[in-house]
Amino acid sequence: MRFILIGTWDPQQQDEVVNKRLENGRLVPKGITILNEWLDASGGRSIWLIEADSARECFKWSLHWNNLCRFEMIPVVEVQDDKATQIT
């Protein structure tokens, strides 16, 4: 299953977020594959496209960062063609 995971932090915590990432890496648990990652050019936000065994794995990952970041998790599906797609 694929998810967009958006992590947001307060500007005054920027140094803490960067230092934690430099010291510990992404802290990605088993069951998650990062497909792509972007940083908001205005700062304070990171966006990941991930593949995970379950939403539970995403939640576990967010626990490593919840002292610094707030997370929004959005399950997504890829559009296979340019025709209208209905998700059921």
C-alpha cells in the first residue's frame, strides 16, 4: 500500500530536526520503503511517498519523530491512465 506522509515542524525546531536526522538517519522501520522524498522549499515540512505493509507501519515510524513533528498520512493509489478513476 502507498502513502503520502507529511511531516511538519515548527521553525524554531529546524535545528533539532536536522540534527536528529543527521545523527540517526530516517529511523525507517522494517516494512516501509521510501519511494521519494521532498522538502518544502519554504521550510518546516517534509513530504514522503512510501510503500508500507500497513498503515500501522507508518504510525510506528511517526512515533520516532512525534516529539518534533506532526504527521499527516494519506493512503494513495496510482492512476493507471488519464481516464476518470473511481475508487471504491
